[in-house]
Amino acid sequence: MINRRKTREIYVGNVKIGGDAPIVVQSMTDTKTHNIEETLNQINRLANAGCEIIRVAAPTEADALALPEIVKNSPIPVIADIHFSPRIAFLALESGIHGIRLNPGNINDKAKIKEILQECKNKNIAVRLGVNSGSLEERLLEKYGYPSGEALAESALYWSEFFESVGFTNFKVSIKGSDVLQNIEANKIFAEKTDVPLHIGITEAGGKEKGSIKSAVGLGILFYLGIGDTVRVSLTADPEEEVKTAYQILQSLGIRRRGVEIISCPTCGRIEVNLPKVVEQVEEKLKDVKSPLKVAIMGCVVNAIGEAREADIGLACGNKSAILFKNGQPLKRVSEDEMVDELLKEVQNMENIDKK
Ligand code: SF4
């Protein structure tokens, strides 16, 4: 049982973060933001994959000037990612944007940050206060010698207190290090001391395979500790992979369900059907199903009947055939050649029932 840390709630557009809201999945576009058409196409694809908030980079004035059109046409709330430049921040705040991300450590001008926060308050725009190991303040690097978890947490607490001291509370914090343990430690220290909602992620995690594993380990531990109100999995890959991976992590912990969860056995010498092929075909054919669905595909009778019974739908395979289960009940015996089609037919029936 996971006990989520109690946090205050904020809104990014119409999406609630913190409080009793589900953990929100977000991602970031990798298009040039000033290329409005490509950026909106990618946002639409990501929203379709389940992304609930999108962040876009705004490194130049041209990017900031593209924001009004992007915000107007995006199906999900948009956050502008601002680094170094208060001028770009003010431009973004004129665009109708739902949130901005700032790393105060790389602006490092309290008067300017205060002005930005005042404007965010006037316009009801949420802020993500970012602390990254790569942009930690000099004084903390001197104090700790390197960006340790403690140093990152101290920076996040320092800037949170500054935000609150100027009367701004509509913010969440992200503390990101590329080292998993440092990341966990920093988030843990921060979480114990405040009720500010946390955006979690393992930054610069790597490509699809290694990055997903690193993210699953780090984020899995944080979620288990009850930490994390919104998540972005950072991968050097198509952002749609980030969204899929985020749901897979949440799903593995029983926190959120979306789409198909396949439970399949690892196979062994008892196997009597080509299970990897069956699993691959089912995964491919069901990849666009959005409603939560547990599908068990087991290689032989040892665990098959029990697992298939626990799932919404399942195949308990045997000698070149399988028993098809639905809602825990055996439906019929199907041959190896027809098992995938029969399973898909039943999934379709279930989806139609859901829609009625
Ligand atoms: S379900 Fe059967 S085939 Fe699959 S791993 Fe277990 S014993 Fe082996």
C-alpha cells in the first residue's frame, strides 16, 4: 500500500496537481517551438498517447512569439520552458501560457524573479521551480563540494522559501539529478520539509532501454515512498516513449492504469505453443486500446488458470491450443492458429460493452 505524501494542490490550466489528484503524466516536445505546425502535431500525438501536460522549450524570442498560437490550439495545458532570460519569461507570460518553468539558479536575480512571480500571480499562471544538478548555485557547490542530494534539496528549499516570502504559492518543485540515488535523496529531504507538490523525473536518463530502466528504478522508489505529484520520464527518444514508459511505471505499482497491461510468463521447457509470437501479436494489435485492460497470456497449466482468472481476459495455453478466459470464467478452447484472433474479438466485445 502506497501512502502518498500530502501536498497542496495547484492547477496548470485545468489540470490539478497535488492534493488528491492522480499523478499527472507530462512530457516535452522535441520540435523547434517556432515551428508551430510540427509542434502542434507532436502535442496532438502525445495527448493521444495519454500526455496530460506538455512543456515546450522557449530559448528564443521567435519561440516565445509562437506560444499564443500553440496554446490556443493545444488540447492539453502548455508550460513554457524558460532558462536564463527574464525577457523571454515576460514574453511567454503574455501568450496565454498555463505555466512556466524557471530555474531561479540560472536567472539568479531576485528582483527580476519577484517581478516574474508577480506577473504570474496576476495572470494565475503556475510555476515549476526547477533545481538541476547542472545549474546549482556556486555557493552550494562550494559548501558541499559537488551537487549532492543535500545540496539540491537545500537549493530547492531556499528558492521555495523565497517564492513564499514574496507571496507566491502557486508552484511545484522539480529537483533533478542524473544520478538516481542523489535524486531520491534530494526529493526525500525536500518532501519531509514542505507540502509543495513535486514534479519528479530522472533527468538525462539515457536512451529508450537504459533510460527506461533507470527511470523505473528511481521513480519507482520515489512513488513507493509516496513522493511525486506529476512525472516526466526523460528519454533520448521519441517523447511518445516517455509517456508510455511513465504509464508503465505507474501501472506496475498499481497507481494508475491506462491501456493494456499484459501479464505473460517468461516461458520454460514446459512450453507447448509459440508464446513470444502470441504476446508480440497481441501487444501490437492492442497498442491503441486506451481503457485499462489486464490480459494474461500463460504458456502452460502450471500458473495459467490462476493468472488467466485474475485478468480481464486471458489465454491459458496447453498442447497447441489454449483456454480463453474472460472475467475469470473459461469461455472456450481455441487452437494455436486462432487464439490471437479469438482474444482480439473478445477484447473488441468488451470495449463495445464499455462504450454502451
Ligand atoms: S506458465 Fe508454464 S510455460 Fe510459462 S514459465 Fe510457467 S511453467 Fe513455464
